[in-house]
Amino acid sequence: MPIKHPFATSLFTEPLFMTPEARIQAITQLLMLEQGGEVEVIEYDTIASDTAERIARTSQINATTAFSDNAIDANSIAFHFVDGPIYANYDRWGWYFSTKQFNDDLKAADANEKIIGHFVYVNTGGGEAWFLDEAAKTMSELKKPLYVFIEKRCCSAGYYLSCNATKIIAATQNDTIGSIGTMVGFWDIIPAYEKAGFVWHEHYSTLSDLKNKKFNDLLNGKPEKYIKEELDPLAQQFRNAVRDARPALAKLKEDHAAFRGETFSTLRAIENGLIDCQMTLEEAIHELNKVALEKADTVNAVDKAFEIMQ
């Protein structure tokens, strides 16, 4: 049965920053969504807010997903939830992480005077490449400290979103980090339709000889031009982004395994400079809270000094 979900278009035809496991997870979710009302799904935002509440209870630090709410407690920590496949566009179903929504949330939380820092929980194997550069730019321009905390996986698109953090932390020795690279993959469904009796016709103007040629060559087993002009530039952009964000990675040679799509367990990821350390979740959010409070105090002191000078 053809998949109706609009995200299937990007998942099956566009360049991805994604591990095979993440892709299988995304395909499974899309197939489940095809069942319609037969499958009960807890909305993504609900899971995020429930997780924030649990962290607030265990750490005694106010973690919030109410990024624009000025009525929240002072000195709150914004809790951002990056879990499962990454998609760029807003999700009206409440099923997925959205890079655009994440970008909006970062800006809203950074502008909220009641929020002093960002805590980003990450468990993802990656996803859609598009719009990651915009979210990464937003992260690099945040005024408040941002910690990334990894449970299980921080790969591909997930690492692109994480590399600009003030500090990147893994939960255990067995988390998986990396997969810096680009790929595309899809099913060619035309043979299945032809077997069922459908005949595909596609014709082009003599003035449009290059229209769709790159993708049609990819379909026909000649991927060289697509790889060179679509995948390679994205992969280089990814490399440049992580090098700019992580000084330790900038010291590695261009042909290092980290830049060729390899993944690393926690200790090797620390050795190679992809992440900073291993901590428990409570330790991580307590450290962020301390760092954020100190920065907020410094900012307030500077603001008061300027007021006195005026």
C-alpha cells in the first residue's frame, strides 16, 4: 500500500543525515501511522513535558517546556527533547521531532527572562538534512548556556544539532556518537506497478534535456553526478559545521574516521573530541544549573553597572 504520510517524501527521496537503525525506526512509524485510528499514539510534546517533569522531580531543578511563558519560576532551565527520527517541517500530528519547531523553541527560551539555560536531551540516529544548518546557527548564537545530554544515540543529524552545545555529555559508556556523513536511499516502486499492469510514461521537451536527469540517472544505477553534486556538498557542510563548533575535531585530519561516517562508543567519542564527558542526567542538569546561574549573575551585574553609569 502506498504511504500517504507527507514525510515519506523526504524519507525516501531526499539526502539524509541518518543511520540505518534510525531509518528503520522512521519507516516503522510511518507504517504505523497508515493504520490511522487503530494505533493509539502518545503525542511527542506530551512525552517531552512528562520527561521534563520527571527530571524536575528528581533533580529539584525546574525544567520546563513552556519556553514562552513568563509566568514560570525564575531561574528555570529550558528542556528540549530530541528523540527519534528528525524531520525538518512542523508536525501537525504531534508524532515527531521537528527541526523548525526546535529552532523556534530555542529562540523563545533564550528570549525568556525566566529561563537561564538550555538542556537538550538527545536520543536519535538522525534524519532529514534540510534546515539543520539554520538550527545549528541558532544554537551557536544563543546567549544562555546549552548542555546536550545523550542517552543511547547521538548520530548524524542528531550530532549536527548537538555540536554547538556548551558541553556534550553521554549517559553511559555504551552510548553511540558520530555518523558524520550524508546518504540517500529509496525504494523504486515502478517495477511493482509494472508487474501489476501499469505502464509508466515520461517524456521531456527538447529544451529540457537536463530536467530530472540527475535523479533519473540515480534510479538507473548511475549515481555519480547525484553523489558529487548533492551528497558530497552536504557532507562537506556537515564536516565544516562540526569542525567550527568543536575545536578538538578541528585538530583531526580530514580523512579521520570521524569525518567519514564512523560511530564511536562514549569513551572513544571523548578521545576523538566528539563529546566532553560522561555523567548521570542529574549530575549534568545540576552542573548546567550552576553554570547558568553564574552567567545570569554576571549578566545582571554588568547590566546594573551600565545603569549606574548612565
